[in-house]
Amino acid sequence: MASTHELFDQVRQVLRVRHYSYETEKTYIHWIKRFIAFHQVRPPKEMGVAEVEAFLTHLAVEQKVAPSTQNQALSALIFLYPEAYQQDTD
């Protein structure tokens, strides 16, 4: 299993190959880190739809983030699974 450092390197590499902006890179890494921390440092590869939904619900209900912020977090996680891990969240 890859370490979180390796995971972030892989995410950065895919983002750069796809010509995402540096700001997007920083933002996606931020949300992926928060997702991992929310689930007590479980590797994202061990999580799926239920964990993504729990995190997004937490952001909306507990953290009271704006819908655009929640969408930003969702975009980062949607990117993480099929792009960095080459797997779907289903």
C-alpha cells in the first residue's frame, strides 16, 4: 500500500500531466488531506462512496460550509479515485 506521501505525489503528477493550475493542485491536496483526517487516517483506497458521503455531509451539516466549498471538496475526491487510483467510487 502506498504511503500518503506517495499518494500526494501521484495526485500531483496526474494534475500536472492534465495541466491543472497550481491553485487547483493545492486545493485538491488540501481536501484529500481533510478527507483522510476525517476518517482517522484511513487510506482512501480502503474507502468508497459511504465515506465520501459521510465526509461531504459533515462539511455541510457540522462545518456549515457553502455549497461551492462542498462542491470543491467533492471535485477533489472525484478526481482522487478514478484519476489517481484508477478506480471508481462505486
